[in-house]
Amino acid sequence: MYMAIYGHRHLGFFFRPVVEVNEQGLRFGGLEYSWSAITRVEVRDSPFDPLVGYFVGGYPWATVYLNDGKSIRLNGRALEKRGEKAKVGFFSSKTNAFRELIASFRSHGVAITPSAGVIVLQFSKLIASALIGLLLIFAILSYFDASL
């Protein structure tokens, strides 16, 4: 028996299952995978940083990497649970089903990592803020040096 079936709705009518989740693991592409068969889940989502959505792309997603080399791409805005209407959060732009599925991965000990684009953006913001701080310090020092 499956706990939940997650999928995407096509043309507003047809529900196409993507992944089925239960306590032992998940079912994808007709194959059963245990929770230990998931190597990692890469999530591109940063609800507190609007620049991530602007520079990296417009919608949240997750890629589930399996130990047999397959991967499952989950659209955070379009994913829904069978039998429930998809509700997209105003600020997060993710469906409740997407949040629920990511929480399920976390509760079963699957490694959740940010995407490479998010990491690069955060690093570049760190470097930019450090450079602005240094420029501000040198501007203040040159002002005091000229006035003395």
C-alpha cells in the first residue's frame, strides 16, 4: 500500500504519476527503491533570497539522484498529490505537495543539498559584500587622511 502518489497534471485534467512514496521507499518508473537507494536530493530553492529566483531561474525544483544512475526531476510549482488540489504558496512559489515530499526525504535521512547555481550565487554575493566593505573602509581612510 502506498502512502502518497505525486505527479503532474497535464492540460488541467490528466494526472500523470511521477513517484509513489511509502514507508519503505519510493516507486519510480516501475521500479521500487528503498530510502537508502537515494544518494542525494539536489534542491534549488531559497525562499529568503529573491536573487536566486532572478539569476538562477524562475521556479523551485528538486532532482532526486538514485544509486542506479537514474534521476527524478520534480517541479516545485507543478507537483501535486493525487486526490488533492495543488496549492502554490504566494511567497515560496512551491506547492504543498513539493514541500511535503522534501520533508519526507529529510525525515528518512536523505541528504538534501543546494544546487550548484545557488552555491555560486551565494559565494559571489559574499565576495561582492567584502569588496564593498573594503572600498568603504578605504574611502573613509582617504577622507580622514585628506582632512588632517
